[in-house]
Amino acid sequence: MFDSKKDTEHSMGLLILRIAMGGMMLTHGYPKLLKLFSAPDKFADPIGLGPEFSLFLAVLAEVLCAILLIVGAGTRFVAVPLLITMLVAAFIVHGDDPFKKQEFALLYASGYLTLLLTGGGKISVDGMFKNYVDRFLGLSSDAR
């Protein structure tokens, strides 16, 4: 599965990053999920789509995309809504606030941008699927 020690370390680092970024985002998304079923009209409307739809998009990113990120399924794809959500939080929701209020959203955004650029690594659903396809097509060095 791994070509070298460096490859293993790289994939382990991406696994840790995915679990941390997805897991921590779930702590923000779960309360929003509960709010979606109780009081969706009492949510901010930062980009003018309506509070209910804004809440739905936030829940989609912060719950569904976070879970998919943790397991590494569609890593690059699911990193996009998470990145957008954090950029909206930093520059629109907290746009007039001091940097200290924007900092956490920007830290999250940097992690999502990293995963967008790198993908999930070999220890992910994406990596296992790629390994399977490579073996099926005879592209892998360890294909039999």
C-alpha cells in the first residue's frame, strides 16, 4: 500500500489533519443541525439567501462534508464547501470584527485549503479506491 517511509508519514499526516479538521468542525455543525429542526428562521443570513437556506448550507458543510472529510471520501470535493463556509465566516460574518474573531475561521480555512490541494492521502476512502482501480487496471507496481 505504501511505497516508502516518507509516503507513510505523508499519509499519516493527512489522516491526522482530516480527523482533526472534520472532528472539530462537527462540534460547530451539530448544534446547527439541531437548530435546523427547531428554529431555522433564527439563523444569520450572511450572503442574502435567507436564514433557513443559509442554515441548511452551513449544516451541509459542517456536518455532512465534515464526516466525509474524516473518512476521506471525496476529500477534495468536500473541502470546497468547508473552505467557503470558513471564508464567509471570516470575511463576511466577522468582517468588521478584530482579527482575533476571524482567526479561528482562517485557521480552519487553511486546513481545508491544504486538503483541497493534497487530497486525502492513501489512508482514506479515496486512497483505497484509487489503489483498487490501479490494481484493476494493472497500473499499480504491486498489481498481480
